[in-house]
Amino acid sequence: MGSTAGNKGTRGRRERLRAETTAEIKEVALALMASGGPDAITLRAIAREMGMTANAIYGYFATRDDLVSTLIDDVYTALADAVDAAWQASSGKDAATRVHAWADAFRDWALAHPEGFRLIYGDPVPGYQAPPGGPAPDAARRVCTGLAGLAAEAWPWAEPLYADSDFTWSDFDPALLDKLRPAFPGLPPAAVALALRIWGRLHGLVSLEIYGHLRGQTPSPDKLFHEELAQLVRALGLSPRA
Amino acid sequence: MGSTAGNKGTRGRRERLRAETTAEIKEVALALMASGGPDAITLRAIAREMGMTANAIYGYFATRDDLVSTLIDDVYTALADAVDAAWQASSGKDAATRVHAWADAFRDWALAHPEGFRLIYGDPVPGYQAPPGGPAPDAARRVCTGLAGLAAEAWPWAEPLYADSDFTWSDFDPALLDKLRPAFPGLPPAAVALALRIWGRLHGLVSLEIYGHLRGQTPSPDKLFHEELAQLVRALGLSPRA
DNA sequence: GCCGAAACTATACGGTGTGAAGTTTTGATA
DNA sequence: TATCAAAACTTCACACCGTATAGTTTCGGC
């Protein structure tokens, strides 16, 4: 099985063209989304842009929702990459600084890709549930793992503050724990709960901002976010210096 | 101008019928939304349900987006009513209990009306910005005012914890302050910032839950929310008893 | 040069929001 | 009570959407 001897180039050509077309469809779709929101992702508009027929896209994606969920996969992965990179880049710094680095990367990415954020955290495909094994849930767990990294980094200081947490391992999805426990062997359930709550705090302000609900209340969402971060750092038992 | 003498009944009839039809359109639209999400709100489906033609609805709403934003107004107002009622009902209790009451009312409403929550905080009408004077921004400010009530209630204990806040009145929208400052005369800018941050914390976990992003991580979003609440109460300087 | 698969197009159907024009209903008036 | 104008509603039309089916073109491998 596999390629006929010596024909790697030719068989590769078809595949390459196919990959390029697939990539172009996604690119155009992302551009449409960036300029007109998720609803602007239209098979006909994409095809128009590419000089094709809308039906040609069905050779690459079974359905529009399929295309959109592939986009979600890509975009969510990009977000996870961004925060992971910020985390890596802050390696060696003190815990408070690293928390700021992670959180800022999260918000900065969201502000730079508001439509991407909506794509991930809104539901552009109503009623859609990502397939359990797919890249999107994986990216979500990468984000959670990153947050668990924050919690783990801060845990030496934070632990006494969360002594009354009554979380147990059974309070978390096994698939999440499969990623988390090997990465952070000493981390107790309380710290995982802390990670999810940190997610909530960051997601809350950022999503209010992205969806415009802060606009009518404050012209300084930046300041608000950073004060929230300062308080978060304090709630982790870290010294507020950054 | 006004009604012809003695004809109040007849002129009132037209208006009553019109009001009833308007109400029925909204009812049917909400029912469609509840069963099939915001995208199920379709002029034709509404008309079908009502035994009318889709175009007849244009006599009541200028456009579909108009109808949807009217729904947003209504639903947001209902949410504001719900949290306000819980706040009133907890009057006299201690601050920690009242914080719990408000927050639980918020989350309970969201869980009871997930589509309504999505309608308010997602953006079913892409690119839509609520008219500045309309009911939706007003409801948003009612929610913020409620949150400021929490902050005000807790402020005697919380104040020393937020001494380093550098917020000033210019960091908030005048329309918000117009509602807030008369209601809570002694409240400093730091407390308003605190209110908005509390909003973020509550909104974060609830919206992650409503949009299903917590489902893959924990089977106990309840527990998570209540631990978050306990920590919030602690961060307000209140004793964690409830 | 030929073949078969892959890529793509043409056509069609049912759905959507919405505009323009015509029809019916109905409350006020002469 | 007959009439009339406005309001309510329907009909028709258009452009757009996703998508199924069938037909056509393209092109690598023999």
C-alpha cells in the first residue's frame, strides 16, 4: 500500500492541491468571519471569493457546520497556542508575573480576534456539540491545563487559603484529569477547582468586554481587567508586585 | 387631537387588538426561541404559528432584527426583575447571605432561561448595538445597580481590602453614574469597579456553564459556582457564614 | 492514448428576510 | 345607513441561503 515507487511527486500533487484548496476555503471563511461575523461565513460567499461554485466546497467539507466546526478547532487551537506560548515565555519569573502573563495573553488574543472568541465561546452553530475526541475539546483542555499550571505555580502560597474546599477527583471529567494529573502530580482537587474558577473570572470580564456589555458602563475595561488580575493574584496568596 | 368624545371604546379596541397581536408575536417568538434557539425565531415560523402571513408581521415590527431586539429588551428586563426581587426578598439579612441570594438568583434565572441568557449576552443579531436610551441598556444598568448594591452592602467590610484601587469617576459611563450615585451616595469609585468585577466573576462561570464549556471539565458546576461565591464573599471581607 | 476517479458545474428545491402592490376589514363620518 | 380612508393583511416577487442530484470537465496513472 502507499505510493507507487517513484510517483511520490504526482500523487503528492493531488494531495497538495487538495490541501491548498482546503486551506484557502478556511482562510476565506476566516476573513469573512472577521469582517462580517460568524453569520457571514456562507458557502456561496466563499465560493464567490474563490471563483468556484458553492457546491464545490462539498468536496472538502460535508456541510457548512462541518466547515465552521473545523474553524472552531483551528481557532481554539490558536488561542491555546497563544496562551501556552506566553506561559513558556514567562518561565522562570515569579508566580504573580506569570499569572499576569497568561491572563494578558488570553485577553490580548481575544481583543485581537474578537470574532474568533465569539466563534469559540458563543455558539455559531446552534445546538452544536463538539465531538468528544476532537481538537476543540482538546484545546479547551489545553487551556484548562494552562490554568492548572497557574494554580500549580501559585499553590505553595494558595494552599492554606483553600483548605476548606470540598472538591474530590470525582468532581472532574476523567479526560481532563488524564491530562492534568500526569502534568501536575502533586496537585489536589482543590487546585483544579481553583483553576476552573480562575477561568471563570478571566472569561467573565473578557467576554463581557468582547460582546460589548462593558461599553455602556466603563471606558476603561483595561483598568478593570488589571485590577481584577491584581485581586486574583492576591487571592492566590501571592504578593501583588508584578 | 386625541379621541373623539364618547368613542374611547372603539378607538381603544383597535389599540387593544394591536397590542394583543404584538404580544402574541413576541410570545410565539419566545416559544420558538425556547425550543430551537435564537435562530428558530423566523418571521415565517411565527406567522405560520399564528395563521398569518409573514409579511403581516411587518405591520408590527419594522424588521426581524427589530423584533429580536424587542425580545432582548423584554428578556433583559425579566432578568433584572428576577435579581432585584431576590435582593428585595433578602432585605434585612446579613451581607454574605444577600450576596448569595443575588448571585443564586442570577444563575438560577440563567439556568431556567438558557436561551434568554444567550439572547442577552450572546449576539443573536450580529453587529447589533442596542440604542443607547432603550430598555436593554437600562436593564443592564439595573443589573449593575444591583451589583453596586452588593458592593455597597459589603463596603464597610470590603473598603480596607480595596484601598489601592485607582479608579476615579471618569472611569465610568455618566449614564451609569447617574443611576448609581443617587442610589448609593457614599459609594466611592473603587466600589463601582468592584461591582463590575463581581459581575465579571458571576458572568464568567455562568456563561461558561450555559454555553456548555464546563460540561467537558466538571460534572459539578453547582459546586464550582458556590465555591466561587464563598471565595467572593471572603474577598469582600465578609465572614463566610451564610 | 485511454480510463477511471476526482474535482467541479448545472439545476433544482425548500427555506429565509424583505420590498411593492393589491385586497380586505373596519371604525369614523356625512 | 352609505361612504370613505386608513389600517390590517395577502399576494407576488426577488435575492440570498444550504444542500441534494445529476452531469461535465480535468487529469494522474497505466
